[in-house]
Amino acid sequence: MTAKVALVTGGAQGIGEAIVKRLAKDGFAVAVADLNLERAKTVADSVNETGGQAIAVKLDVANRDEFSDTTANVAKQLGGFDVLVNNAGLGPTTPIETITPEQFDTVYHVNVAGDLWGIQAAIKTFKDLGHGGKIINATSQAGVVGNPNLALYSGTKFAVRGITQVAARDLAKDNITVNAYAPGIVKTPMMMDIAHQVGQNAGKDDEWGMQTFAKDITLGRLSEPEDVAAAVAFLAGPDSDYITGQTIEVDGGMQFH
């Protein structure tokens, strides 16, 4: 595959970091976009030290203008722009009666508005460069079936699936594909925090909290971030050129469709 350019939001840790490293391995020049610029630099440095090409950029995905500027700047710095991975997201544990307006605004601005601003920014940059591209959005197993204690998170991830389908229809004429990936129970700091909070809310330990979500995994193990990155790599590469509007569930068989 000829060298292409990808931007990964939330690329400084967890699933995002694994996506960055996998895309770099596959020959992409990668922009590691994150609110935590120092961590993003660490990830970019690790890619460059192993023969890849990466840069770190600070990005608040909830800021529309900042997102637009970032995609344009990445295209200039890396010589192109071909793939956007809208990976950044928040996953607070929110029993329904505890949700506040402030929580709602914060989570929906990052998880939903952030994807919309990213899609808008990618469209503009693709058009400025005179070609199509690929947009890949992070939904979740919790965006396919509602999960306990995750009303805000699940709601945003259901929304991402809907936005993905509409964008796929609207952008096909511009040779832009739009797909989503739905991780299951992944060994990331965010998932460990969710398990901790769910366990605490029930007066149980972290393992009990984790098993609330993990007990139905057909393959019998929690996901590694690299499992998810492999699916994203497929969506970013040429083998998925005839796929759009789809959500790939990477959940070890928690549910079948």
C-alpha cells in the first residue's frame, strides 16, 4: 500500500494508541491527536523510533473550529489526509438518577458533537485535496445493546451508529466511506474505571463489576486493544473499499447479528 495519512483522535492511550501503532505498522503516516499532548508525543515518538512516521497534535474534539484547523494542519505537515479515526470518547458510569445537565453536555459534546465536527473537518480536507477518503467512528458494544449504569455513554454510542449510517449515504457520492467499530470489553483504563464504579455502586469489588459486562463473551477472554486496532486497520485499508455504513462489532461474540 502506498503511504497514506491517518488522524486518530484519543490516540494517546488505550484503543487509540493501539490503532496508531497498527496503522503506522501498515504504512500510514499517523497524527496522534489528543487533549494530553505529552502522552501523544510519547506515542508518536515510539512510532518514529520503530521506523514509522507520526506526529503529535493537541485537539479538543468538542471544539469545531479546532478540529477543522487540525485536519488542515495535519494534511500540510504529513503531505496528505486519507483517513480519520474518530476514536476519542468519554465513558462515565451514570446510574440514570445521578445524571446532571453538566454531565450530559460534556459527554454528548465529546462523543457525539466531536464525531460530527470530525466528519465535517474530514469532508472539507478531502475536498480541498481533490479526493475521497475514509471516516471511521468509534461506537461500542454498549451502542448496539444498552448496558447497565451507562445511560449517557450508551446513548452517545447509539447516536454514533446513526450518524455513521446517515453520513455513509450522504457522502458516498464524494467517494467517502463511513463505518464504525464497536469494541466490547477491552483492557483499557476507561473500562477498568467503569468496572470499578459499577462494582462500587453495587457494594461489590472490581472483578464483580467487570463480570457484569464480561460474562457473556463467547471467546472467553477480555479484548486487548490490539484486537480492536486490527478491525480499524481493515476499515482504513483498501480491502474495505466496498463497505460503508456498517458497524463491525469487535466484542468476542457478546452478541450476534
